[in-house]
Amino acid sequence: MSRIDELIQDLCPRGVEFKELGDCVTRNVGGGTPSRSKLEYWNGGVYWASVGDITATMLKIRGTRQTITGEGLQASSSNLVAAGWVVVAVKIAPGAMRVVEQPIAINQDIRGLLLNVELDPYFLTYYFKTLHIVGNGTIVKGITNQTLMRIRVPVPPLEVQREIVRVLDKFTQLEAELEVELEAELEARRDQYEHYRDELVRGHGYRRKRLADLGTFVRGRRFTKSDVVEAGIPSLHYGEIYTVYGTSATRAVRHIRADLRDELRFAQPGSVVFAGVGETVADVGKAVAWLGEEPIATHDDTFVFSSDLDPKYVAYAVQTADFHRQKERHVSRAKVKRLSATGLGAIEIPVPSLEEQASIVRSLDRFDALVNDISIGLPAELDARRKQYEYYRDRLLTFKGAV
């Protein structure tokens, strides 16, 4: 029998009482966009947190940290929560919860809860991970504050709660250490692959030419999220090039309305499609060789490169460190990074014979497959450990109701 089982048998032999969350909360505050007067009160020291900060590895606090007392928080604004409270998302990722470790302000998608002495905030946070709340809404999922307060939660004695937290904290730490170890191994294999790729593409004495002298660039045509449908014209959005696709693709991940056909521009099989826009300099200029059996509609922030070169060789060549060094001179560094067809065309790549291009592609395909196998294998191992942890966590947080 475990320490937790012993505690439950000794402290609550007839089962654990369940209560509505609202019965365990002494303060419940909602967030919103801070006004100028509130920002002046905070003196720029504490800014509001969003749902993304709750789901991130660490809760981010914007601005310089400063001390604000609990009394000051209550007196100043319903946007502010103090250390020891929990913050829970009611939109976007409903049910995501974290314990606040320093004063923060919350936006309108979050509730801040001060729990009464019956509930340990870390215990509640672990319990909420077992609930898998979906929420309502077609685009943005959410739950109401009333629904949140009606969620029934177990309230075992505090000694039981804290022992469960201690055990789960240790499991969480072990999981994090394993993730770091596996990620380090994967990163080492990727570095090895990138060095091998750059050496192969560089070759020995391959002549170099500007992309503009090797083929033509044609910009795509605009379509929006509202044009996306389940079945229609295969499409390629610039963001998918650096988030979804690899070096090449034979199938589209999204389709757009068929009635737009006459308004669109297409990449033909054997073309290479470049991202003309990206959030970072590294993303912009990435490319995918389109090897599908039919044309694919391309977004207006992409450029379709057509040439007599092996398309996969081109897609590999533009991944190299040499290409990225040249690209940096042509990227417009506004809030959104942009690269024009003229800028792309000015970049040089090595041009071996078609036979040598095909040989390089075969070699890199094999190496890429090995890296991908590891990319699949290592995360699969990590996922298995996570599922094992989640199973154990859910078992620890499953209680027989009081009778």
C-alpha cells in the first residue's frame, strides 16, 4: 500500500468529498485590456498575461518585476492577481490552469481564482489536467465563468493533496529530464545531417549561378482562411512551407473553393515553391518541391520557381548555410520578414550536372529518412512516457466519492 493509500484510508475512510469549484473559491476575478490609468498605477512593472502564457512552459511576466501587496492588488484592479492564486483559461484552451508565482494582470480570456484553505492550488492544477475540457464555440472554444464554477472537484484532506502534489512534481521533473535528453540526441543527429547536406551541395568545383539565371519566379494569388474547404482545389499557403511541409510534397494539406480557380495561379508538378513572407528571417525563403500529380494553387506570399533543375535538389540547396547567408542580405526586416523575387533571384547556388543533382538527392533522401526515423522514434518514446505519466497521474487523482 502506498503512502497516499494509507493517508486516504486513515483520513477519509468513507471516501473523498466532491464540491463545486465555486464553493472552494474566495475571490474570482476576470481580466481585460488595461487602461492608461492602470498602467500608470503599475508603473510598467506588471503587464497582463494571455492564455498562451498559461500553456507555455513558464508563465511569462511582461515588464520589470516589482512587488505589489495583495491588498494593493485588490484595491487597484480586478485585472490583477497575486502570488498563490490560480489562473485558468476560459477561452482558447479552456481549463488550462497554472499557479501564479508573482503578481500579474490577466486578459479577458482568463479568470483569476483565490482558493480557500480547503484546496491546495497545485493539487487543483494537477486535477484540472485530467478533465480535458473542450468548451463551446465554432471558432474559439470557451466556457463561461458559471460553468467553470460548477465543475466538481475532489477535496481530500490537505495532507493527501500535498502528498499527491509531491509525487506528481517528482514525476514531472523526471519527464522533463527525459525530454531534454531525447531532444539533445535528436539535435545532434540533425546537426550531423545539416553538415553532410551542406558538404554534398557545395561539392568540388561546381559552378555557381544566380537563381534568376536558372529559371523564372512567378508570384501566387491571394486567398484567405475563409476560402479553405474540406474538398476543392489543392492549395499551398506560405506558412505551411515552414510549418507543415518538408523538402518535398506530393499531397496538399488544405484545399480552397473550386469557384476561385480562374483567379488563382498554380505551381506545376516539378516546380519549387518559396515562402516570400515569414515571422523570422530563418522562415522566409524556405522552399518545398511540389511533386504532386496535379497543379497546386499558390498564395500571393509565395513564389513559384520553374527551371530545368532537379526540383528536390533546389529545395535541398536552399536549406544550406551558404544560401541563408546570402538570403540575409535581401530580407526586409520589418515586423513581418519579406523576400522579393528579385532578392531570391540574386542568390547563387552550386549547379552540378543533372546526374550529379540526382545523386545528391538520393544521398540526402536516405540521410533525411534516417533523421526522420529518429524524429519519429524519439518523440514516440517520449510520448509513451508521457502517456504512462498521465495514466499514473489520473489514477492518483481518481477518488471514491464520500458516502
